[in-house]
Amino acid sequence: MRETDLLDGYLAAEREKPFAWGVGNGDCLLFVAGWGLVLNGVDFAAHLRGTYSDEAGARAAIETEGGAISYFDKVAGQRRQGGSFFRGDIGLVSFNGWHLGMICTGSLWVAKTGEGGLRYLRRPADIAWAPNPARLGAFY
């Protein structure tokens, strides 16, 4: 199966699932980690799942990893340089004082938000990574 088919399938499955802090692929970090799991078969956020149940807990959990940017640098692969993003890339956008994890669909970015389901955004990521399936999860 091609990566684009994998992404379509992943987004279709996640579309109906509710937002839930620290559970499944229920928040923006775990949503991106779930995409990594699809690509690589390794859950780079397994050690975070179930350790928080609200925004304050999520912020504390990601801070123990050195912050979202540092964490994604460790687990996500090579950072994209410039403004060219590709389908399947993962990224972060500044939002309400922290970073929202997103996946690039090619023309839009998609995130799991507190509103439930998925939210498609025209705003590009501030920082993005080309997910390297061989590297995702290599640190955990």
C-alpha cells in the first residue's frame, strides 16, 4: 500500500474518534504518534499514553521530553527546510502558548482538536518533519 493510501485510511479511521487527552490517538500529539505507528509499527509515544488526562498533564508530559520541538526532533526524522511540505509530513504550529501536532494532507494540515474529530487547516506548520519510518520510534 502506498503512503497516500495509508494516510487516507488513517484519517478516515480517526475522523470519527473523539478528542481525549492521553488516550488512544485522542489528542494532537497522540494523533501524530498514531501516524508514526502506521508508518513504522512502533509507537513513539507509548510511554506517554495514559499518563495524563487533561491539558495541564499533556503540557507537563511534553515538557519532560524537553518540549514539543525537541521531542519531535528526536523521534520524527529530518526537519523540512523552507516552506515545502509534502503529504504525510508531520508538523507543529504555535497555538495558545504551545504547539499543536498536525499531519500534512498535501494541500492542508489536519489536527485532532478539542472540538472533536479532525480539523483541517490552511495554515502551514511552523516546523515540519519528513517522517522517516526507520527512525520513528527509534528512541523509545
